[in-house]
Amino acid sequence: MAADTGQLAICAGHVGAFGYQPITSATCIGCHDRPNDRHPIYRFREARFRDALDVVEATSCLGFHTEHTDERAFATLDFCQAYHEPLKLNSDPLDIDHVTLIKANAWESGLGCHDFHGNHVHRVPTVVAEAFSADALHDYLKSGPSPYGTTKQYEGKTP
């Protein structure tokens, strides 16, 4: 397991490795591919997500991430609605079940529990009140500290 420095050193590393060539998803995956990715971009190319792609472009890393900025991701916290509605779970571990959260239109709560790519080592809460706040998540997506902790299962390759 690798430690996350919490810094976005990607700009300097990518400029040194790639110059100012266009960055593509293949470029990103070349360094950031990992076997535990819960949301790899190829998944969003499945036919069942055709309509969701009209709402959120997820077939490219560049649908969520920008290059040469300090921003980790530019998605809103409710983007998962396009892909997870309707949602059915065989066994729901939360004290307030997912169906109730969805009925309350609380889609932003998903990232409060779940790390999108699943690479941070952290305990997923079973009590909604223990989920990370929307403010903490907004800060993280804008380049702030990770609410999920500093330990990662896999570290990106360095150029």
C-alpha cells in the first residue's frame, strides 16, 4: 500500500513526461490503471448506460478530470444519479437505506461513503451520520485533503 502525499504533483510530472502533447484516457490509464478500479471507463461504454452518457460523459478520463490544473475532478457530487438510478441492493448495510436516501434525492451522499475509484484504504461507514460532509468532498475534488485517508492500495506510476 502506498501513502498519498495529498499533493497534486501531476502537472509537473505530466509536463516532464509528455511535454505539452494532448492527454488522452490511454495516457491516464498508462499510469493510473489498477485492478481494483470500481469505475473503469470501459464500464460506462455498456449499452445500459447509453442514456446516462447524455447527462455525464464518463467514457473518458477527461469527462471528470482536467489536466494541468490543481483540480482533481470537476464533477458535481450528484453525478452518480445518471448511472445508479434505479438502485437495488440485495443487502443494504446502512442505517438509513439507499432507497430512502434516493427518495430524498440525496445523491451527493454516495461519495460521502464511497471512494469513486476505490483506491483509498478506508472503512466504509454503515451509519449515514459518519459519512464525509459535502464540504469535505468539494474541497477534496478541488485539490484539498482526502477525507478517505492518506493510504492507497495502488500508487500511480511516476514518469
